[in-house]
Amino acid sequence: MASPGTPRVPDVITDRTTGRRISLLDTKAANARASWLLFLAMIVLLGGVGYLLALAFDASGAIWFVGIAVAVAVIQSFVAWRYGDRMVLASTGARRATREEHRYLVNVSEAVSIGAGVPMPRTFVIDDPAPNAFATGRDPEHASIAVTTGLLDLLGREELEGVIAHEMAHVRNYDIRFMSLLAATVGALMILRDLVWRWMFFGRRRSGGGGKGQALVGVALLVVLIVAPILATLLRFAVSRRREYLADATGAYITRNPEGLARALEKLRDYSGTPLKVSNGVRHLFIANPAARASAVGLLSTHPPISERIDRLRRM
């Protein structure tokens, strides 16, 4: 790892695999803009769903349906922005790392944060033998990094620096905020879908149904609420895969040592013990997919192939 006097990671890096120059400042600004656009898009989308609900069930109460849908969007976004990191950390069983018990981890994190040019994030430990790590939070000033005890036992110092730098890259690039809001969008759509199911099978039954027009609107609404979460989930996975490549490249520039992260990824790839058990909703946050047989690639993959990531790092 570079000493504290080493220049910080450059604002423009070159992907030597594709020859494309990447501006990290532009990436950070784009993530900030995308977060706000996603928030506004969720309000518009859920407001439209609320209006369709009114047409399907009670046109006279359109303002209430739209209001409830928009309220769901705002509340989901606020909770994801303000408390998403706490919920993720709690769901994974992470506990705060202390200098007395985890001096090695804290020292490495401090050194890497200097190279990354971000405030020292809160560090957490997950008591699990499966090696893995993730970052969460809403911005660099309110970020957290969690690693498993298995990762600390498995990796050498340069390898651990590579993993921490990868997670610092997610913090520096504001990936953590965007991914939290994207997950909130999926969650809000799921909530409305469940409400529609209940209204269609119970509310309409009690009211004796409705006209043909209302039935068609109800079917269209149901299709939207089934397709939209699927598309949003696929988008979340695609965005997650793309950002893993960028975080690898940025992390390698932070440490000036691509080989450290490459060796760490090799060890994560070759780990054959019991996988880390976490919910589907947080798997995309980890540096490697915690699920068993996570080497599968495709639309439903949360991560790019580890072998491809290693190859890109070694060509840097």
C-alpha cells in the first residue's frame, strides 16, 4: 500500500482492456444525478400506478390513490437514503470493529482511506468463515465497510488492502447511494404489487366487480406491476455488474497494486466452504456473490465473472 504521502487516486483513469478513459469525477457526478432522477422517476411511476388503481377500483378517489402511491415512493426513498445502511448491516449480523480487537483491519482501512481521498468509513465485522466484504451508506461522510472474519483470516495485507480499496471506490464514486435508491424502487413496486393483488381478489369481490373498462384497466395495471419489478431487478443487476468493474479499476489505482486485488479475488473464487447466508436483497452489495455456485453469468447475475475481473486487473 502506498504511504500517506503518496498522491491520491487520479481523477481520470484508463481502462487498458478497452482503451477507454474514465473520469471518476464525472462518474461521481453522474451517480449523484442518477440518484435524484431515480427518486423523481419513482414518484412519477408510482403516482401513475396510483392513478391506474383509481381507474380500476374507484375513479372518484383518484387523489387518494395517487397520494398513497407517492407517499410510498417518498417514504421508501427516505428510509433507503437515511437508514438503508443500518438495515443492511443489521441484516448481515455485522458488528462494529474496534481498534482493540481488530487493529489490523482498522489500520488498513485508515491507510486506504487516505489514498482514496475519502473520510475514514465506519468498519464492521461479520462473524462468518466465508470470505466477503461490502460497502454501504449514503455518501462518503456516512459510509460503512463490513468484512467477514473469514476474509481477515484468508487474505494477506496487500490482498486485504485491495478489497478495502475496492469498497472505498464504491464509496468514493457514490455507488452506495445509487444502489440503495435502486433497491428502494424495486421494494416500492413490490409493495404496490402486493396491494393490487389483495384489492383485485378481495376488494373487487366484495364490491361485486366492475365494468369491462375497469376490468381491462385492472389487468393492465397488474401486468405493469408484474413486469416493472422484474425490469427494475434486471436493471439493478446490470448496474451492479458494470460498477464492479469500475470499482476494481479504481481500487487498483488507490493502492497502486492491481495484483493485490487480483490475488484476493482468486482466493474468493477458489473458496469452497459454506457460503455466506444473506438475503437476496443485499447480495449485489458484496465484492463477490455470496450465493453458492456464484460463477453463473447472465441477466440474473449480480456480479461479472471473477475470472474476467482478475484478467482485467492483471492487464492494468
